Amino acid sequence: MKCGMNIFINLLVIYCLISATDTRAADSSRCDDIIHQVGGPCLFGEGRSAAGFLAKQHRDVAGFLVGRDSFKVAEKVFGRATVWSSGIAFEAEHKVCYISKNNNTKVAVVISSDADIPGGIADTVRLIQGDVGFSGHCTDSAVPPDKLRTTSGIRVGMTLTAFQSIMGEPSAAKGDLLFYGFCHTKELKPGERQYLQCLDAGKSIGTRCSGITARFLDGLLQWLEIGAAADYEC
């Protein structure tokens, strides 16, 4: 199943871009390894996306809005950081990361952007609880762990029951991975970015996807990815 050639398939949450037979799809353990070793992405997802777009309250993390804000905004919110890259082809992404910690909690914040996203807007934020293998790329966060949550209250360490009281039933589930996917399609107007590129038989149709992937272990949220494409794509 494919929604369009250029809809940021590095996002975990864009299920419409990932075939059920995609050999890159892995079990939870492999996804855990990728997330903890290089900060993602893990091309893992399934299920049908609902119509619409992930609500702003679920995309706003400590004042940083996924799908709208850039690395420059991240610097203002979380602190100065050096951009680094990982992956090749569809898994390639640029990112900055931060470590937020206190005496009892450590959370890595990974903010990533596809190289083709206009203006360097971040299409993904990942919150990862505990130690990570890429900490050498990260700087200390100006935001403490207890503030690393969405406006709606989603945070790592929360219970599955509390999470689902906010997000409801998932689009799909694979073991302890829950997927929430949304795609909005519209007819692009002349002058809009991608209008000419998407033009076919007199119409220009674009799709913009968003969503959440949540990983639970023993009933607690271990890592979270919030994704939102920066713009409509063919």
C-alpha cells in the first residue's frame, strides 16, 4: 500500500507508506535496538491510517511543535546542539539530540528532519527513556524530564492505561508497539508547493501524514515517536 512517492517514509507513523510484506519491518527487539543505538528511524508500521491529521496537542513537546518547527527553534527550546546524520536512502535523516536527566530519570530527545523537507522543519521527535548508544552526539537539555511531555500529557514512563486514556485505541498494534496514523489528502492549488510536481490529468493531489508510535514494556511507555510531515506530497 502506497500513498505517494515522497511522503517521508522515514517516519514510523506513516503506515500508508509501509507494505505489510516490507522486509524492513522487524520485531520489537530490532526496533528497540535501532532506536537506542542511532536514535531511529525504525521502518516499522502497519495498519490503515485514519483520515485527518494528528492534533496539535499531541505534537507539541515542551513547546516544540513537530511538523512546524525547525532545528533553530529546537535550540531555543532545548539548547544548542550539533546536527548529525544517520542512515542511508529512505532511512537517512539529519537530527539533533539532547539528554534530559535528574537523579532518577534520564530521557533522550531526538529531533529529526528529512533532507528534502523545506526549511529544515523537523518531521519527527522521539523521546527515549534510559541510556542510549548515541549519547556522544547529544548535549544536555535545558528542559527537565518532568517537562518532556506533550500538551496532552503524553510522556515516557507513563502507563499503558494512562496513554490510551489520551490517545484511545490504536490504528494497529504489533506486540507492545502501538501505532496511531493519520493522512489528510487535498487538491493542491496553483502556487502551492508541489502543485506542478503532483499535477496529473488536470488535478494536483497531495497527502500529508502524521501519527504516533509508542513502545511499551511491562505496561510502561519506553520510547515514543511523534511524526508529522512538514507539507503535502504527491
